[in-house]
Amino acid sequence: MNIITLPDPVEVDPASLAPIVATTSDDISSDRAFGNGGIGFNAADADAIVSDVASSVDAPEWRTDTLAQSLAILLVLSVVQRFIGFVRQVLVCRWLEPTQLGEWDIALKFLMLAAPLSVLGLPGSFGRYLEHYRRRGHLRTLLRRTATACIVLSCLSLIAIAGFQTAVSELIYGTPDHTGMVLLLAVSMLAVIAYNYLTEMLTALRMVRVASVVQLVNTVLFALLSIGLVFGWRCDAAAIVIAYALSAALLIGPALFWFRKTWRQIPEPVESLSQSGLWGKLVPFAMSVWAVNLLYNLVGVVDRYMIIHYAPAAEPLALVGDYHSSQVVPMLMVSVSGIVGGILLPYLSHDWEAGSRPAVSAKLNLAIKLLGVAMFAGSALVLLASPLLFGVAFHGKYDGGLAILPWTLTYCIWMGLVPLAQMYLWCAERARLPTLALVAGLITNVVLCRLLLPGFGLHGVVWATCAANLVTLVIMFLFNQSYGMKIDGGTWLVVFLPLLLGCGPWATVSVTIVLGLEIFTADRVFTRDDKQQFIATCRHYILDRMFPAESSPH
């Protein structure tokens, strides 16, 4: 999404559901992206581009990465980051007690909400406007003013949180007894905001190589500091929060030191830029993206806060810890969908602009079915391995997480399909409609959680989250159909297939085997055209790219 956040052990960027232009997620965190707000390309845009080109004759250039290089770097580092993050999460879940794991989970969700909220999402506008002001010779002005604004807003937020620490503790933990943690979060938020600002700026400057290295080092630091502090100092949530903040703070100095060379290449503006001219353009866009990100983040945290405030349990944080443990592996699958969406969108956009709407529908149907079937089969393996994961790796401390694992896998599959489903609406320049689907899902989650949580406990929460994600996905498909997408029967079958995960591991494995046989012997799930398209794509990217001489015609 537009705000690049620090690694989240289980969260899928809800912002991974946002429009994906550049994915920069860490370990299992949701994949983030920039939203274009549904702005289309028209004659005025063409005039602006001509003006940009004319005004950029003397604009300085520095070494940047091409889109192909960026994608290659992204894919390689994503695998490394997710592996490191997964190992860290397993160890943290093993060492922390459920209440402490729940306290850390709530702390992380607070930082995800508070960091972009505090600075009004200003760094999120860099992807859209940094190049705009660079071409006009006002890049230094943009960076100076936004940095100053972020510093002032961050300090005001720190003062506000510290001044109302008891109220904040009541809000996020349901008790006034966590004021110490609230103060620690307020200080940690400053490091998170600074880190987000720098990585967002580097990405917007198209220095993806540098930004990716910074994020990889951040992942390694977070893992080492978490393990070191928990194992060698204190085994509680505060140690993880400190590791989280330090992994960001320790990179701020080196990133600024490296950036000084690029800063020297940026010329001083030859004419002044009015405050109204800058903020009048920047703030509306930043606020619109900020509002979308806030919604995505709320979708990802509302179930935790419902547990904290309405769970009929003596230790609601222990329930949050169980919930957290059930997401460690499923969120890996969700993060993959963000990467797939980021790669798929340019191809769909190409077909759309070429006027080939049926090709967009066909490719999107195929992508949804492939990803859905792959995640369902992966979920079957996870269920089979769950006794080993929860009994050995997690030391048998999260029986509640093991009990709800099938349903967590269910809603994570639907959550992973949402970013693909909304691609059609982006191509149709209806980027605001996915927000309506998310609002419907959010309302569904809150209402059902309130109804089911008192009677069914953690199962009620996960059922409510399942229903919310299914509602979001179905509404997204209905929007797609209203704008011309043809959704075949195989796609609908794959959408509702995760409901079978609640039948248990062996039933799920049996269904997976039957599904595999059906795919290879019939055309009900994947049509003949789907299979031909899949084979042609594999041949192009494997045979033609790896063995051009052997595969080319003579």
C-alpha cells in the first residue's frame, strides 16, 4: 500500500488489499501499494505529460532501477524476508506466553494504525507526486516541507498519546493497566514513522534496490533483536516492541548517510513554491489514500479489538495470542496474492487498453482459480502438519489457535483472492468500488463478532471474519459483473471450496485429490481454454526464456 510498514508477524497488510504498483512487504506482513484514486487518463493528462517533459530537460537524474529489475529484486527478497520472518514468528510464539503474544499483537496493530494516522498519510503521496515536483525543480522543497510536517505531527501525536495514556490503554487493551506499554508504543511510533518516510521516499525515487536492501536488513535486525531480547533479557511483549522500534531506528542513520549523495545532486529551486500550491495538491491526494489505508487496516484489526472489549474471558489477551498463532502460516499464503496481483495488473491493463475485455476476464478467472486451488491444497498440507506446528514448534501452548486453524485458513484464502478480484475494477477505473465492498465486510465483521463472540468465544470471532471476507469477495465479484466481467462456474466453485476446510484434514486431503483428478480429466473447473492458456504461458516463460534455441521454430 502506500505506507510501507515494518514487518508484521501475521498481518497481511490489509493495505495488501490496496492497488498494487510496488510491493514492499516484510516477512508475513500484508503487501502495500499505491492507490490511484480511480484517476483516468485523458487529454488533460496528455498535456500535463508534455509539460512535464518540457520542464524536465534540465532535471537531474540518478541511478534508478527498471521495472523488470524492481520485480526481480522484489521476488527474490520477498522469499528471503518471509522465510526469516516465519522463523522469527515460530520462535516468538514458542517462547512467549499466550497473554504476552496477545499483548504484542495488539501493540503491532496499534502501530499499524497510529503511524500513518499521525502524519495524515503524507509519505503515501510520494509515489504520485515526488517525480512531479522533481521535474519542476521543487524536489528539495517537497522533501523539506513534508519532513518538517511529519516531525511536527509526530511530536504532537506523541504528546497526545502520553497525555491520554490511560484512555489509550483502555481503548486498545480494555484496561488502564497498560500505560507503560502505551508510552513505549508512543516512542516507538516515532521510529516507525521515520523509517516509513525514508523507505517510501526511496521507493518513489525508483531506488528499489536500495529500498529493498534496507527492508531486508530491517527484517534481519528485527529477527535478531527479537530473539536476542526475548531469549537473553525478558520474555514479554515489551521486548518485541523494543526490537521492532530498534530495527527501524538503527536504519535511519545509515539510510540518511547513503542518501546524502543523492541529496547533493538535487538542485536548489530557482523559484519559490507557494505553501498553498504544494499543500493544495498534496493533502487531498494523501488524505484520500490515508482514508483507504485506514479502512484496510481497520479490517485487519477490528476482530482483535472485539475480543479485547467483548470476550467473556478472564484473559482476553490470551485469546488474541491464540488468534495470532492460528495466522502464522495462513498469512504467508495471503502475502503471495499481493505479489501475484502486482505482477498481473500491468498485463490486465494492457489487454484492457487494447480493447480486449474478454481477455481480461479470461486471465483474471484463470488467476483466481489457480491461486484458489493452490491455497486450498496448501491449506490441506497445513492441516496435516498442524499437530507438529502447534505441538512441537509452538510447544503446545496455543490449543485455541489449533482449534480455529481450519477457519483461519478459510478466511485467509478469501482474503488472498480479494486483491485479484478487484483488479477488474481498477482496469475499469472504478477504484472506489472495492472500498464499498470493504465497508460491507467491516460492518459484517463487527455485527457478527458482537453476536457470536459471547456465546462461541474465539470460534465466533473467526466465523465472523470468515463471513466478512466472503461478503467482501462476493460483492467485489458482483461489481465486476456489473462492468462486464464474465465469471465462469469454475471460479465460483473455487470461491466456495474453502468451506470444506472445516470438515477436517483428511476430508480436505480427499477433496484435494478428487479436485486434482477432476482438473486433469475434465473441464469443469479449468476450461480447455484455461489449460491451453496456462500451458502457453508456462512454455513462454520456461521453454522460450530458458531454452530459446531449442524451443524456437527452425
